[in-house]
Amino acid sequence: MGDSMLVLNAGSSSVKFSTYRLAPAGALARNLRGELEGIGTRPHLRAADAEGRVVADAAYPVADVSTRAQAIQRLSDFLQGQQATGIHAVGHRVVHGGPQHAAPAEVTPGLLEELQALVPWAPLHQPACLDGIRAIAALDPGVRQVACFDTAFHQRMPELAQRFALPDSFYQQGVRRYGFHGLSYEYVASHLAEAAPRLAQGRVVVAHLGNGASMCALQAGHSVDTTMGFSVLDGLPMGTRCGAIDPGVLLYLLGPGGKSLKDVDQLLYYGAGLKGLSGVSSDMRDLLGSEAPLAHLAVDYFAYRVARELGALSAVLGGLDGLVFTAGIGEHAVAVRAAVVQRSAWLGLVLDEDANAHSAPRISTADSAVEVRVVPTDEELVIARHTVAVLGLG
């Protein structure tokens, strides 16, 4: 195999990537980490090495990077100039694995067909994931690839947490609550097992708060419930996605004289959430820095909904031992964390304001009944570990 592997996380307008070296005893050492963003609009490649030194900061003409396949070609060109050896395996984040995939799997033509059939279940994300796999195969047909599913971590949730109140035939067809952000939750669970083993064996809610946002109830490191359901639209409000909404609203919008299905799809995925509420931005940093009243409303609403879901997931767990914030907002938005903890004081959470201001690993006081932590997530490392395991490279 050699000693280098690539991890890809392909999105609608960007491709995030990391490269790893397989070190002695099966350990993984990251070489590079970066992103080619602005595909089709303002393509820009940024990358840094393991020490954080910038090794790429380059813009491309739109005509050269107008598709994900072209973006991956540019990445391939860049990596060939950086790597002493070639890439011998590639791991991918794939958003939806459907009901049949509870673990990562090596990519085969049959698997690609299965995942293509799931595109209607995750129309915003699944095509990007599959385009990444196909682009790599076109560049190097011999390279082995592994699909790592965001839904797999939640496959062991109790049936009661997976069901909708619909006839059983729908459940058998796959209409159920899958949950997402599983690779992030898997990383947090593994981190807690090392950093706080007693807490890891207890009742923990992880809040993955970013442009996409969800929460997960962990019991001894296993998912028992989560806020996202059949699709990535459910649960918390997000950057541009609505989160949970009364189905009656959708029937109203689609009713006589209402919107078209395409218009509603566009609203729910791109025109709702923080952007829709505020009318200012989908970016929490912009909202926290804005004086606009609706920007303040959007921030307050977001913290309110996180605290509301925390209470619900604590009920599922039968109590709460720990709360973990992760992802962009969770790791960096001091004011949002403070608002959530203050709203949740009834659960026994006590905020250490100085620790929170510095985004310390633990932001609760020593006498807090519930331990509150900040854990930077690392989905790429989880994908790399799975790639090693699936291909037997360790």
C-alpha cells in the first residue's frame, strides 16, 4: 500500500482534505490538511502541514475549477508536488448509508449503485460525496477507496428512537430516523474515552453546532437518540436549514395558490435557519457582531433550541453527566455556549466564565453537577482510521 492515504470530504462548493502517513504500529500521522473552496465561483486552495505552516494559498480561474471533478484534479496535482510517495488509499465521508450500512465499506460498483439510489434521501450532500469517489476512480482506477457513513454511528439506536408514527410499511421501506454527523460523534466518543474515561461511560449529550447542527445522546459512548431524523433538515435550526417544523406548515406552503415543490425545497435548505430568521447572514460570527434586532433574535432562538433539545435528550438518558460542544459554533462561539449553559442551569450545569472565554477543554466549574467540555472535532481522523481498518493496512 505504501504509507500515504487521502481523506476527502466533498461538499456542494468545496472539497476538504487531509493526508496521512501510516506510522509504525499502525499509528496515523497527518501530513497535510486543507480545503479547495469556491468551486464554480471563486476557487481557492488553502493547505497547511502538520505544524500548521501554510503550504498552499492559491486562487484558480473559474473555468479551471468549475466542477468537483476539476477540483479533485487540482488537488491531485497539488498533492503530487507535495508528497514523496503517491496516494495509495482514499477514505470518503458519505452522508447517507441507508438502513443497510452500519459500518464503513470498501467502494465497489455495487456499493456505488446502492448509494446513488439514496440521493433523493440526501439531495444536498449525497451527490457531492459520490462525485468525489468517481473523480478519484477516474484519476486512478487502481486506488482502493472506502466509504465512511455519517449515518452508521446511529444504527444501534433503539427502535423507538428510529421510528416515526407512520404505518409499519414505511419503516420497512426505510422511512425512519437515521441521524447524521456520526463521524463527528464517533470522534468525540473516542476522545472522551481517553481524556475523561469516567465521563465517557456515563450519560453525555454532544452538541455538534456548525452550519449544519445536531445533537446526540450518548450512553457509554453509543448513540441512543439524536436530533436529526430521516434527513439533514430535522432538529436544530442551522445556517440556512429550518430544523424541526410542523408538517402542517409544509402542507400550507404547498396548498392552493402556494409555492411549488421546488420553491419549498429551496426555502427549507437554503432560505431558512439563521439566515431566514435574521435576514442578515447564515454565519453565527456575523450575527454575534450585528446590531440588527433580528440578528439578536436568531442567536437567542438558536441557543433556546439547543437548550430545549438538551432537556429532551437528558430525559432520554434518564439524567445527564456531561455536555460537549463541538464543530464551528460549538468550538468558537463563547456567547452561544454561555447562553445554552445558563438556560440549562436547572440540569445542574454551572459555567466557569473565564474557562469559557478561553474555550478551555472544560468550561464548567469544579462543583458543577454536569461536566461541560469543548472538544474540537476531527472527522478526517476517524475516516482515516476506518480506511486503515477496512483495507487491513495496520
